[in-house]
Amino acid sequence: MKKIVVAIDGYSSCGKSTTAKIVAKELHYAYIDTGAMYRAVTLYFLDHYIDLTNPKKINQALSEIHITFERNAKTQRNEVFLNGLNVEDEIRKMYISNKVSEVSVIPEVRHCLVKQQQKMGKKRGVVMDGRDIGTTVFPDAEVKVFMTADVYTRAKRRQEELLEKGEMVPIDEIIQNLQKRDHIDSTRKESPLMQAPDARLLDTTFITIDEQVDFVLEQVAAQI
Ligand code: C5P
């Protein structure tokens, strides 16, 4: 059967990664969480006090960063490793969410990660979620879905995810973070967050994860 690229882009906390993970499992495809890569770079930059206005230091730091995804046999989850260290839980914390969009605007960071993502999906057979997959990383993706949802619904979902990991964050703080990230992501010069002209729009405010998955799988079925 023909292997394709499934690109799932959209605003923060619309259910992109939950949907993408299930779709990848159904298709026996690899799942690549590109947001996790930007988060891992952010963690490294914070840990090493990298000056975000100094391109030389940024390039040097990027050359020291090695990001991989490994499957956790116990949880069956794909987890992110930064230079061999499991950072899956650390990168989801609020202090990373508060900084990641500032790091993601940096052209050197984008060039470096886009190149790695293109390499990961070269053989196709991948489901990739992010902000610029359908526009920049794989403009030739066979399936492109762009997700959106009401900000309050998104914040409630993110709050529950954080709570499951033991971090209690007030809803107002999460709404502020989502709106700030959406704004920075949509207005940056380099590969801004936007719907590709050939992407199908999916509003997830009132639909279940199963319905989101079905929507994507229907697009896939039409292509393979
Ligand atoms: O998907 P997630 O919320 O984990 O992404 C974190 C941040 O990483 C986004 O707010 C955005 O700033 C950045 N990002 C990006 N391009 C991608 C994926 C994520 O700029 N393809």
C-alpha cells in the first residue's frame, strides 16, 4: 500500500497530538511530535543560558543538540530524548510553554529542526503534527488537516493534561499562555502558523477524539 505523509497543524491544545498518535497507530506509521522538538531546544537553551539574540551562540548550541524519539515499552508512548536524556515530562511543564514560542521564532532554530523533520519523513509513512508541516516541512503532504477550537475549551484540556502530571495551573494563566503562543506563532516571519490553502479545516470544540481521528482517517483513505 502507498505510504503517505499526514500533516496535522493548528493552534495549541486543539487535540493535534492525541489525534495524530492514534492515527499513526491505526496506520502503523511513525508519529513525530514536532512541538516536542521545539520544546527540547527551549529546555537546552534555558539550561545553558543561551542568549537568544546571539546567532553565533545559537548555532553553536544547535550543533550540540541531539533530539531523538524512543518508544517506552511500558506506556507504549513515544518519548523525547535530549542528548540521550529522557525529557518527556520536563518539556511539558509551564516554564517551557512560556518560553517555547520565543525560541521558535529564531530562523536558525527553524532551519535546523525543519531539516531534521524532513529527514525523518523522507521515506513517508509518517504522521507529523505542528504548526508549519503542511506549509513548510511537507508542502507536498498527501493529507493536510488544520485544527482549531475555542480557546476556553483548549485551556481546559491543557489544564487537565497538566493536572495529570501533578502541575496545578489556574485556567486564566493557561488561556494567557495559549493566546500569547498563538499570536507569536501566527505573526512570526519564518514559517508562521497558518492554514495551507489545500488543508482541510477541523474545529474540534464540540467533537470527540474519535470523531477527529475518523475525520483524518477518511482523508487518508481517499489517498491510499
Ligand atoms: O505543539 P506544542 O504546543 O507542543 O508546540 C510548542 C510550541 O512549539 C508552539 O507554540 C510553537 O511555538 C512551536 N512549534 C513551532 N512549529 C512546529 C511545532 C511547534 O513553531 N512545527
